[in-house]
Amino acid sequence: MLVNFLYRESKSVRQLNKMLYLKQVDLYTQTIEDYSKLLQEEQQLFNSGKSTLFMVNLREISYINTRPYYMF
């Protein structure tokens, strides 16, 4: 009886871990997409003369630094 209970609990924990992992992957994916959009918008602002190279570089560094965390 205890073994069955422990098995069910461990199965629930594995399912919860999988669900949390998938949520984390979704969040990382969204973060990378957001940084990419920020970089593209900053580049457009720079091309139109409304931004600086410093800001473009800052956005690019933020985008690059986010990517290594998104590895499987």
C-alpha cells in the first residue's frame, strides 16, 4: 500500500517537473523573441537617426547574453 502511494506521488512529481520545464522553455523562448524585437526596433531607430550606436550595442549584448540559457 505504501509502495503504491509512493509510486503515485513520484509519478505526480515527474509530471509536475515536466510541466514546469515546458513552461520554463516557453518563457525562455518568449524572452529571446522579445530581446530580438527590441534589437530590431533599436536598429530601426538608429537608422532613422533617433538612437545611438551605444543603445544598439546594448540591445545586441542583451540578446546575445540571453541565448546561451536556451539550450537543451
